Amino acid sequence: MKHVIRPHTPVRKGLFILIFLFTILFLVLFSINFGDMNSARKIRDLSKEVRELTIAKDLLNFEIAKMKRYEEITRGAEIEGHQKNVALQSRLAELESELEFYRDVVGGVGVNSIPRIKGLRINQLEGLGRYSYKLVLTYLNKTTRVAEGSLAVTIYGELDGRRTALGYREIVESGPKSLDFSFKRFFMFEGTLKLPEGFVARQLEVEVASSSRKQEAYKETYDWESAIN
């Protein structure tokens, strides 16, 4: 049996081992770096997506805010339009009522020798015991004389369970402080009245007194509830 004697080369073996170790180290480092590169790429992609989503969210919020503002403006315009329409309808009804009032005044006018009450309107106002009034006098005759005199207005009712009479000066709030008149054909008194708290009105009495001794005074009495329009 022959023995083969091989030369002992420790340097060569060391070199191979060193190359092998470097190869393993390179593979390990490459895999680590490759993983880091993939992670960094994923982080960049995710960051980009987050930024895009944030921008999209901001745009969406902006659109939602615009839509809400548009709805508020539209709703406000609808409310304002409705309020204007209600106000116009109310004003139209008021004007129609005024027209009817003057039609009644003119339609009932005839020749008379003394001033006559041809129109009376009382409307309740906001506020307890507040009323507006209009009172029209006419004086149409065959002469051109001027009607002169005064009115006496009295409201009868109850206050604290007792019958009470209130004169014009006690209840006038705005308008003429006295009811003197001097006119030809037509004359109108108007203003507002304020009744005492707790006073329950029952009747309204209007007395027309002429300054001429030849003309006698006369009175008109109205049921309060019926006089209120």
C-alpha cells in the first residue's frame, strides 16, 4: 500500500477560509442592506400616501365647509324671502283694509248741516292695553262754511270691579292732545291710546260739539269689542 504524501499548505487553507468568511459576511450585509432599502422604500411610499390622503382630506373638508355655507346662505335666503313675503302679505291686507275703510267713509257721505262721524277704526297694538285709532269727520253742505268745534271721547268699563269712565286726556299715548277741529268736508284724527292695566273696556262714546250755537252737540256710542277691527 502506497502512501501519497501531499504538500502541507496552511496558507492556502487559510486563504480559502478567509474568502469563505468574507463571502458569508457579504451575504449577511447585503441581505441587511436590501432589507433596509426595502423598509426605507416602504416608509417613503407610506409617507407619500399619508401626505396625499391628508391633502385629499383637507380638500374634502373644504368642500364640506363650502356646502354647509351654501346651505346656510340658501336657508337664510329662504327664511328672509319668506319673512318678506309675509310682511308684504300683511302690508297688502293692511292696505286693503284701509281702502275698505275709506270706501265706507266716502260711500256714506251725504249732505249734512253739522259735522258727522263717518269712520271709526280701532286696532289692537303690541303691548298690553295699547290701541291705534282713526276717526273721520265729514261736513258737506250747500255752503262753504268751515266746521269748527271739538270732540269728547270717553271709554266706559270696569277697573278693580268698579265702573269707570276714562277721558281722552287720560288715555292718549300719541297723536293730538286735544280733539279740536276746524275743516271743510273731511277731517281725520289718528293716534294711539294706552288703557290702564286691569281696565276692561266696554263702550266708547264720541261726542261732537260744534262751536256754532245753532248746531247742537250729538253723541255716538260704540260697543268696544265691535269697534276693534
